[in-house]
Amino acid sequence: MNTPVDAGIRDRALAALEEITDAARRAGEVALRDFRWGGKTSAQVHTKYGGSPVTTADLAVDRYLRERLGAAFPGDGWLSEETADDLSRLEMANLLVVDPIDGTRAFLTGDPRWAVSIAYIHDGRPIAGVVHAPALGQTYQAAIGCGARLDGAPIHATRRPALEGALVGGPRSMVGALAKAARIELAAAPRIPSLALRLVRVADGGLDVGLASASANDWDVAGADIILSEAGALLIDARGQILHYNRQSMRHGALLAFGVDLAPTVIKAARAAFGDRAA
């Protein structure tokens, strides 16, 4: 939202954005080696604790990014879906938050709607972020105070003031609950398997509202968070609070993304519909 920021923080964010954007694009090239349009990935597939899939492509991208970004940002913390968590990150002011392949299930079945997501966190909030969709050839990026862009062109969330008739992306049960709480009709968008891509579609105006169930982790949303903020949108929990990162727990409750003009209506409806899923 082009919020006035300290010049030193803005310069740090811009420098970080340049580095993480190039890293995300090159990481995407690593992942594409095993991606097969409309077919099963050539990568090996395993099941992680909790039942979610992980491929050798996820792990290869994670290794590449950790080596490159570790060299580019020495002394900063690291948090990735595919790396064992090191809680020493809690003592650091700056943190890289990485999802090597957001939307692994899409990746392994040949659906192009997956992304490499990277955020640079300063004092608990993202100041730079990139969501790169290699198979779609799309790169969303933002640095604090500098606006958001898609493939270099400025983007902005929708400015609609009324929730009635809004196009909403997310679990159908959540769309229905939000509509019921607001006592209105909402249009449910086709499912977008990558949560990061679902959220940035709010940033570019493709969706009016994006929803996430109470299971998202920092790496799923941090990269999109700053892109939303700089595009005139909010990402909040069911209590109406913005998110903070680099906590001991990486998991969030139900989340909502939307243009700022919808804030009063959405926050009221969210508290009624998902208040018990805020923690």
C-alpha cells in the first residue's frame, strides 16, 4: 500500500527482494526438471509425517535455496517447510521463510498451479516477498513501501466496497460459512491448489477474497502477505489481526485476504463465522 517506511528498511527490503526473486526463479528451474504437464512427476514421491507428500524436487529446491540464500544473508534465520526447524531463529531480527514448492500435490500430478514462495522477515513482519509460479511463467513480488508487481507490472486488489456477490477462493465450507455469517450471496471460485497463489490472486484483483483453513504455516503465507499488503489488501486471522512471524509455533488459524475497502464487513463476518478457528 506504499506505506511510508524508514529509508534504511526500504533499501534493505529492495536489496532482499532482488536476491530472493532471482533465487526463486532459478529454484523454479530446478523444480521444472521433474515437472510434467498433465502427467505424473518424474521425481520420487514420499509421505511426510502427517500424511502430506514430498518429492525429491521439493528437497532439491530446498537445498538450492538454503545454500544460495544462506550465503546471501549470513547470520539471518532460516525457516523452510522442508528443513528441520532450528529455534535459534527466534533470537534473530531477520528471517528467511521458504516454501520450496507450495502446492506439491499439484506439482506431482502435472497441474501448473504451484509456486516457489520466499519471504524476508524483519522484526516479525515480511518486508520483501516473492511468489514465483514457474510452470505458469508468473512472478509476484513486493518490497515494503514500494508497491506490488506481477511480472514487473503494478498490481492492486479490487476496490469493491461491498461483500455481496464477491468472488471468493478457498474451501467451499468456509465460503458458505462466511456467506451465512454476512447473510449474503458469494460466488465460489474454482479451487487453486497452491495457497500462496490463491492469496496473490487477491493482490492482482483476480479474486475479491481468499480464504485459508486453520492449517496454514508461516511458509504457506509469508511471501504472499507482503504482496497483499503492498497491493492494497489485508491478510488477517479470524479475530481481525494481522499475522506475525518468527514465533515458536508456525501454524495459523483460519485466514482471510481481501481488499482494504472490504475490511469492516469481512472482519465482522469472519469473527462470527470462524472465531473458534482463530488460534
